[in-house]
Amino acid sequence: MNLSEKSKIILPILLIAVFVFSSFGWIFYFHKYQLKQIIETIQLLNRIDSDIKEFNRVIQSGILTLDNKYTIQADRYSLGIFDSLNTLKKTHSSEAERIKRRYMDYYSKLISINSLFLEKRLQEGRKRLDELELIYSEINEEISKTLHMHMGEYERAIKNINIFMATTSVVFTVMVSLIIGLFMHYSKKRKQAEKAMIESEKMASLGVLSAGVAHEIRNPLTIISLGVEQLKYMISGNPELLKVAENIKNAVIRADRIVRGLLDYSQQSAFRFEDLNVALIMEESLQILAEQIKNRNISIIKQFSPDLPGLKCDRDKMRQVFVNILLNAIDAMPDGGTISIKLESDEKTLLRIVFTDTGKGISDEEIHKVFDPFFSTSHKTSTGLGLSIARGIVERHGGRITIESREGKGTDVIITCPAGKSSD
């Protein structure tokens, strides 16, 4: 996978990730800002509460002792309270106004009571101290109620941040896993596509080469075959020479079989597509190999689904596919065994043909070579073209053939073809 192709995969994923995480970043910033505002408000209310309490303590002490110095202290605390209330008003105007209104009532009554004490009207001044305490308790109640409300906001904000952080962690984990998963998925798809393209090009090159070689070899083989027949006639009285001639003839027949296989592999022969019953083609294939199946003590288990859709195919070519696969299965079970054949369909759109044998299986090192021309796990009995030819035929029918094997336990050959139609 080159850089531009990787960018096509990675860039959209990264853009989505950046959008998601930037959104979460703004949400987190908003929550933190909101929490900061709540904390500042609570601190400001606590300072107002503390200053009013201290102011009240100084005032009460000053009034009772008639100490002139109390006026300086009272003014200092009063200015601090007004400053705090003005600051609170910037963000919570209604709350600041309610507290300030009660505080102004408290302050005005304080001035009038203080005047009574300074005028030596002590009895009247002490009577009005109760009024001052009532307003002071109202101020405390208002501040406490406001503090309680903001403390509730603080707790909710903390809870929201905790939930947000937990959610962010989950989303982050999911996004990272998704990015990694998508990258691996597309990398795997790309590798599979590259492998299929290389395999297709290799098969095409081999097909052209095979066709050329096959045509060049068939003419000499025909001459050799005719020459052997003539030679056998001339040496008919010599058994030893006849035996040699017969061996030459058998070798020519084998060479001709390989040449025909090469021509089939290169798909030089024409295909004739018809709407056919795949179960009948399978029965014909089994009938061709009936003697070998019997001699090897092999059991055939058929699992043919009812109402199978038709298959538009070349009868001879598809029968050749089945025979090649069955021959491989028979060859893998020299001491007998079982071949299971399953025919099934997927909602009448796809035919699935599965051959399962109980033979020796194929090793992990060899299974990726099974479709290579001239590769065989049984070199004595096979030309190594059977599966290569089978795959070419199946692909011409718009299908796919795959092999799964367990060494020492058997092999599954799976063919899938579109039902009732062909790619040709």
C-alpha cells in the first residue's frame, strides 16, 4: 500500500477523530469554566457572609461600649461588603440585589440606632437592637439559601465532569480501536487485492505459455504415436521389443494427457453455457469414478438440499471440476474413508458446493500452493494441474473455489457460484 492509498484510508478517519476529540475538548472546557465560575461565586458569598458577621460583631461591640473607634472599623468592613456585592452582581445580579437590599435595610437601621446611643437615648436604642438582629438574621438566611443553591450546582458540575471524563475515556478507547481496526481491515483488503492481482497476472502468463507449449508438443506426440503403432506392426514377432514399444506408447499417452490438461488450464477450448441441474452433474461425476470409489472402500455421503436453483454452466467443464476434486479426495484416502458432498443454496442467488474428505489433509506449508500448476502432494499419480484447471473453470462461471484443510484429519473444497447465471 503506497502513501497516497494510505492517505485515502487514514485521512478521513483522522478528520473524524479530530472532530470528535475537539468537540469533547470544547465540552470539557465549558464544564471546567462553569465549575470555576461556581467556585468563585461560592468563595465570594462566603467572603460576604464572613464580612457581614464581622461587621455585625464590631457594630454590636461599638454600640454597647460607645467606643468612637468602632466607626472606622465599621466603615472598612462596610466598604468591603459593598465591593463584594458589586462583584457578585456582575454574574448573579438578582442574588446580589436581594442580599444588598437587606444589607441596606440593616445599614440604615444601624445608623439610626447608633444615633440614639450617641444621643444618650440608651433605652430606646436597646429596644431597636432587636429590629437590627431580625434584619441580620434575614441577611444570613438569604446568604445561606444562595450558598446552598450554588453548592448544589457545584456538586452537579463535579458529577457531570466525572461522567464526561468516563464517557470520554470510553469514546477514546472505541475511536482508537476503530481506527486501528479499520486500518488493519483495509490493509488486509489491499493485500488480498494485490495478491489476487499478482495471482491473476501469473495465471494469465502461465496460461499463454501453456497454450503455446501444448500446441507445439501435440504435433510431435502425434508423430511419435503413429510411429510406435508402425513399429509395433514391424516387430510383432519380438515380445521384448513389443514391451518396449508399449512403454513408449504409454509415455506418449501420459504426455498427451498433460498437454490436454495444459490446454484446459489455458482455457483455449470454448465454453457452452446451459441451464442445468448441478445435482445431476454431480451424479454423473460420481458414476465416472464409481469403480475407483468402490476399490478404495470409500463411502459417499450426499447432502443435497431440495429445490436447488439451476446453474448456468458448461456441463463437461463443470463435470471436469467435480471429477478433479473427487480424484484428489480419493487419492488422499488410500486406505478408505468418507467423502461428504453438500449442495445448498443461499436464498436462490448463490450455489454452494462442499466436498469434505477424511484423508491425510494438507500441511500449512503446502496449502497455499495447491492451485499452482504442476504442484501435487501425490507426484506419482497426478500431473498437478487438476485444481489449477478447476479454479480456472469455476472462475469462468463467475464463482470461487477455496480449500480448508487439517493435516491428518481431512480437507474441505468449497465452490460458490451465482445461481442461474454465468459471467461469460
